[in-house]
Amino acid sequence: ENATNLPRIRSFGPIGMVPWPSFKFSIRRCPQLFVGWPSGSHACHAATQHKVHASTEHKIAIIGFGSMGEAISVELLRRGCTVRVLDACRLRTKSARDILRAAFGSHFSQSAFDGFLERFSAADDLEHLLSDGFHLVIEAVDETLSVKQEVFQKVAAIFKQQKSASPEDVLLCSNSMNLPIHTIVSGVEGEYRHRCIG
């Protein structure tokens, strides 16, 4: 498919507009995920300004549960998504629900946040993270090229091994603010490389 004919959206990072291939999580089918997406410290402020959306069918896996992973998680939960997280620190992964409540619980009613936590979970490992239909993956790990490259390569390899989804059903996203997406995904197998955005 000619890349010049593909729709385009705002990049997750400062690298400008990126081609948006055709996939089932398209902006037309799920506009609430991508319109006015706040990032970093702005996500907390944004959460106090916007309504809590009804639950949706969308499942999002987040790799890295530091400050960015937390903010992305709560914003996606606010928009009705089901979120599963994984962090290299087992303690953070194990305590993810408590961490999220401590960081953002005061910005919502208790009933609303309890509803968030019903759609929030932590994975034991990458295989668990990517199972059960969690085919949209957001990487929010340390801003180190080799770390991000390893994450993308492992995720693509697991999807290929599991055969639980075709490449067209998968979307791999980087939250990098400084690293060009083409360098991050340079080692990803070709059939999944065009499913990466950043």
C-alpha cells in the first residue's frame, strides 16, 4: 500500500507526523484514544478536566510502569479501555494498583476509580502481558535506545510465536520523546515493523 495514501495523526513524540497504517484500532473506530492525548504531568491535570468515558472493548498493554506508564494507564482507563501493565521492577508490578490509586485516586470519585481498577491488571511476564487479546502495546520504558529496541524485538517475537494475532491486528507504540522510531524498530522483523509507531 502506498504510504502517501495512508491517513496521518499526531505522533506520540516530537518527531512529527507519522504514517498511520490501516488497522482495527484506527482513529475512525476509536477516536477517543488519540484525540488530544495528554502526556506526562499533563495527564494528571487533564484527568481533572474531562469526563470519565464508558467502558470500551479496547485492551491496551503497557510496558514500563514509571511516571509515564502510570499517567498513560490512568488516561486510558479514564477513556474506557482495559489496561494491563508490566514493569522490570517486580515490586512495582505487584503494587501497580496501589501505586495508581496513590498517584491519581484523589482526582476521581471513589466509585469511578474503583471502576478503573476493575479494568486494570498487572502481568507476570511478557507472554502474560500480550495474551487475551492485548494486541495494542505501548512502550514506556527507560529512554535508552538499546532497552527500547530489545522491548520491541521481544514483543514482535512473542506475537509471532503465539500466533494469537496477525500482524495487521497488532500495533506497537513507543512513548519515546527523543529517539526516532525508525532506530527503535530497526531490529523488528519486517512483518511487524510496519505495525510500529512513535
